[in-house]
Amino acid sequence: MGPAPVRGERDVVEAAGSSPGDPTAPRPDPGSRAGTRSTMINLSRFDLGRIRALRRYRAVEERYSQAERTAARVVCVASGKGGAGKSFLAVNLAVLRARRGERVCLIDFDAGLANAHLLLGLAPRHDIGDIISGDISAREAVVEGPEGVHLLSGGVGRTSLANPTRRELDRLYRRLEPLEELYDLIIVDHGAGLGYSTVTHLAATSTLMLVTNPEVTALSDAYALYKQARAVNPQVRAGLVVNRAVDLEAAEEARQRFDTVANRFLGCTPEYIGWVPQDEAVHRSVQQRRPVCLTAPEARSARAIEALSGWGPIDSARTSRSFYERARKALR
């Protein structure tokens, strides 16, 4: 049998300091010059490159560990189709998590057609466009809303934000990265479709909340988005939410239809998080520009969203590197 494997830097040093031969032979005093010379000789015989490699590995490991402790968790909320209720769900999810005491930032990435600020009753002076242009930092563009949730608006009426270039997105992602050190949780509310910004976010995220309706068009678009997410990020943890279902039976039927197609063509399905019933309280909350979890916390829709907010992967939605560093890498 060969020598026992070296398990760590301390073991390497100990192994390097031991010498073969007669175990009864006298050993030099470590405090003497002879002992020092012997140790130096033994260390020089060992592959010092391995010791240095172990030290470098440990330094990198500690750096990534520190990043994981300080960087925000990031959850992407997307639907593929407009009108599925994705922004409504993202807003209420952000408020409910902030109510738990978490530092939460909601980023409305429906750039140019943003509406999260309306659902929160806010009127931000700045938006993502100002960050791209360099007029203001991401931290300065954020505004505070109900329950202490913070919002970065996507802006309204800016056609230039609808199709940003790769260079503009790279600049934006660099400027958004510092936000990860300020919050416990960042929720990204995506626009409809599979634009460049959405795809790069899908490639970077560890956790995706996929929102759909029982309508066949909504299911079809949600499937297309899920397929793209799996293509660019096979390890993504995806969960499905059926919104605006008239009852449990309709929600289960929608889920089964989605799963059947996904299983057939992709060989996998997203985790089923739950469903949100069609509810008049939602319509009233939109008119009041307040989240339904605040205007009618006992409503069926509000209780359903509160249950969804406890989805386990939200608590572990971290990546080994900065989220927006990964998104920038996906641009290349």
C-alpha cells in the first residue's frame, strides 16, 4: 500500500516533516540548528508546489464563502406572456418577504413598460435608464415602498430600454452588482417574451418562479420560457405558479397540461409551487395601488400568495459568484 493521502495543509506539513528510516533513531531537537536544518531539508524534498496550491485553494474557497454570506439571494419571476399576473405576484411576494424582516429589493426589468411602481403606489424619479446612462447610481435610483420594500423601476415610455444592446446591458449589470451587498433578497420582475436581458438573467439565476394562467396561450408561452431557461441553465431550480384559476380543478388541469408537454419534450418538469384564485380583491387592490396582501390580507388570493412566499428555494437562492457577474458572463 502507498502512503496515506494528504488531507490538508497541516497534514502536508506534517508529512513533509517526517523522515523515513529507523523509528528508534534519535531525532534532532526542533529548537536546535540541526533540527531546523533537518526540517528545511525534508520540506525541500517534498513537492512545495502542492503546499502552495493548497494555500491558494483555501484562499479562493474562503473568498467565495465570504461572498455567499454577504451577497443577496436572487429570484427571477417570469411568465413568457404579458398579462399573466407576474408583476402582481412579484410585488406581493416582495412585500411579504420584507414584512418578515428581510431587506428586499424588487427590480422591475420590464424596461420601458414598467408597472410595479403603480402596484406599490410609488412615483420614482429615476429608473433603469438613468443607471445605464450613468446619471445616477443604482443605490440612488432605489425608492422605498410599503413594509420597507425597495423598488428599482424599469421606467415607462422609454423605447430605447425595450431592446438594449449587449454593451448597454454589460454596463447596467456592472452598476447593479453593488445592490447585492445591500439586500438579503432581490426579486427580478421580467417583462413578457424572451428578450436578451431575460435570457441572460435566466442563465445567471439559481431560482426561477414561472407564472402562468389556465389559458392555452399562457401555458404555451410559459413552456417556451421554461425550455429556454433549461437550455441556458440546466441547473436552474424552477417552480410553477398557476395564477387566476377559477378553482382547484382548473389549476390542477393547467398544471397537468404543462407537465405533460414538458415531460414529453424536455424530460423534466418544474416544481409545482401552487395556485392563486381569481379574486375581486385583486382588482380592487390594483385600483387602490396597494398590494392585495395589505388591502385584503384575508382574501383568498392574499392567503394563497402568502403560502407561495414560503417556497423553500427562495431561502437558498444563491450562486457561487455574484449574480450580475454571472449575467455579464452570459452576455459573451
